[in-house]
Amino acid sequence: AQSVTQLGSHVSVSEGALVLLRCNYSSSVPPYLFWYVQYPNQGLQLLLKYTSAATLVKGINGFEAEFKKSETSFHLTKPSAHMSDAAEYFCAVANAGGTSYGKLTFGQGTILTVHP
Amino acid sequence: GAGVSQSPSNKVTEKGKDVELRCDPISGHTALYWYRQSLGQGLEFLIYFQGNSAPDKSGLPSDRFSAERTGGSVSTLTIQRTQQEDSAVYLCASSLVYGGGYDLANTGELFFGEGSRLTVL
């Protein structure tokens, strides 16, 4: 069984400050890991994904995440927050390999608020 | 179409009624997924279609839930005898499958629709 824990259901930062959203996973097989963003009344949009290539993954809108197997973590960061980053962020895990298809296990989500 | 289209965007129904939710995936996407987003449960996988067949329907919560896909395109999620706990946003997603087949590293990203918000009174 797989699971994802996102530490902090709400994170608040000032515009220009570092964004750090935490994600820890549990998986008995090598994982694929994802971060999705959901803006109000919209569907989920993929920010970035780890699929066993480089452990530091760069995504859209200046976000990046680092896969740390020893810590079972996949934290999302952005050096400087922008007002437009305010949204809900979801970390997700899937089985690596031939049976993974699109069956993702999601974390509970973290709502990011950006203050001027 | 340009993106995954879902209808209706909002549905309010009475307990015990049946509802149908529709998903029109991105043209050419052979894989289609239904997820449910609800308070307290977060995002849950419901069912996966590859073409018109559903290799994995393990996430359907009860036999009141069913889904079909026709012509390798449009999918319908049907909930019979709705209950209040069925209230949620039902999200549909689609993706390409190519290269090594089912491996998510090859399938590309999932493209999600905006969801159908179901409220059962």
C-alpha cells in the first residue's frame, strides 16, 4: 500500500519569500512522485514529476522538488513566492513500472496563501 | 477538444435519485480516469479505462457506482440511489499511453477536467 503525508494543511508566506511545501511518502515499491496544483474552481495541473531520472526535478512556474529516498521525502520549493502562486497543492505517488498507469495516491493537500 | 470537458459542472439532487456525470477526454487520449475529491477524504481514485475496458475499478466505493466508456472517448459515471455521503467533486482525467504501455513514465501527465460538483440533499 502507498500513502502520502503533506505536513501542514495551510502554509502562509509573504510575496518574495521562500515557499516550502512538505511531502513524505510511503511505498513498498520504487515510486513515481508528483506535485499538482489546483486553482479555485479549476482542475488539477501537473507542476512536476519524478520518474527515477534526476532526483532534483524542475517544474513549471519556478517550482522544483528533490526526491530523497533516505528521507522518503519529495518537498516542493520555490525561491520567491508570487501572488499568483496562491492555490492548493497536492503531492501524489504511483507505483513505478508497468502497472503504474494513472492510479495516483494523493496527499490531503496544502493551501498556500501569499501575502503582499 | 482543447481540454478535458466535464458536465454538468454542478448537480444538486435528492437522496435516492440516480445521477450521471459525463467526461469528454482530450482527443486521442486512450487512458481515462475518474477521481473523487471530498472533504475529509481528499482525492480518491475510482476507476481507470484503457480504451473501452476498465482494467482497474478497485476504487468504486459501492455497487451503486458504475462507469462506462464508449468509442474510446466519452465516459459516463453513474451513481444510483444517491446518498449524502456521495456529495463530492468528481474529477475526470485523461492521458496518452505510448512507448512502454502502462508505465506512467511513458504515459505522460494526467490532464484533469474542472470537475462535476455533486450535492446530495
